[in-house]
Amino acid sequence: MRTFIVSLICIALFASCSSSRKAQAPSGTSQAPSTYSQQLSENAASISKDKAKKLRKDGWYEETAAPPIEYQLMRSMLIESAVDENGNPKYLAASARVLARTPANAVQASIEIAKLTIAGYIQSHIMGLVNSDLSNKQISMKEAESINKSISVYKNVIAQSLNLERPVAVFYRNVGNDRIEADVRLAYCPSEHIQSVRETVVTKLEQDTNLTREELDKIFRMDRFQNIAPITGTDANSGN
């Protein structure tokens, strides 16, 4: 039964965000896609079981109606390690831990912090596009400075435009007599949802800079929003 459940979870994860793509092993490997996916699933199950044991020892627990910690961890690991046919990450993942008076407040605050982390990945990618165009003399220094000045304060705007319906994993632990700590992990699939972020950013830039919509659409073509890479070392912790 456990093997069957694990298989279902793995199939669902690797099918999402890439219904029209075929999963492949990262570059440098000679394994067939199915072999690589199966091996990754087996490793994730073993690792997540060990991590879940440590988390429980530290007082963490899952919500009553939620899947066990080990399955949530495995789902998170599979998502974070999923790659497209070019070996690029399919998802932008982030996590955050927050202390609050109630579980709901702790989870909501953690979600907002994790969303800001993901927004930071996108923000950095956008500024990288601008700097690349400046280096290639496709835009002027004045235009680049104007765009980057605006983008630098858009993190909240980007975070609010992310289409993130639910966390990948949520754990809790009691801290003291009146506080709950939540550990929330999010994953964002750019290939499915980046269009709304792009539209939000371009529309805002049209208002905040002297560039026309046509100029902005040229700089921020949809194909240039692919391959947004996560930045390591950005998990957050907070307390209220």
C-alpha cells in the first residue's frame, strides 16, 4: 500500500507543470527518464522518512487532516528537484518559519514571507534581463536605471501577483505555553503562472517609467521569463 501511495504522489508531481513535456534526467546522466524518476522517488522516500523522524523528535507535527510529515517532505523534495528537458528547475521553492499566537496566523505569515522569497527570485531575474540589454547596448543607461529603480521596490507587487493557492508542506510545533511555530514550504511553477507576473510588472513599469508599452514588451518578452533560477540561502524565520 505504501509503495502504491508513493507512486501516485510521484506521478502527480512529475505530471504537473509539464503536461506537454517529457521529463528527462539532468544533463550529464545517461539514465532514461523513467529510470531517473523512479530512482529519485525511491531516494526521496528514504530521505524524507529520516527527516520526518528528526522533525518529530524536535516537536514538529502535522495538522490532523493533513498527510503525514514524511509524505509532505517527499512531495517537497520531488518538487524542488524536478527539472525540465533542459535541466532547469521547474519550480521556484521557498520556506519560512514564523511564531504566532494561533496556527492560522503562523501559517499565513509564513506564506507571505515565502512568497516574498520567490518574488525576490523573479525580481533578480528581471533586473538581470535589464542589465543584459544594457551590456548589449539594446537599451540606454538612463532606461536601465529607470527600470531597475522601479523593479527594486516591486517585490511586494510581484509577491501579490503570484498564483500560489496552497503550500507544499505545513508543519507545526508548540513553543512555550501560548505560541505556535509554523514551517511552511511553497513552490511556484513559472511555466504555468509567470504570464500574470509579467503583465503586472510591465503594466506597472509603463506607469512608473518613461518607456512605452511597446518598448517594455520588447524587453520583457515572455520567452525571456523562462529559466528563473532560485537563490540559495534564502529561507526565512520570524517571530510575532
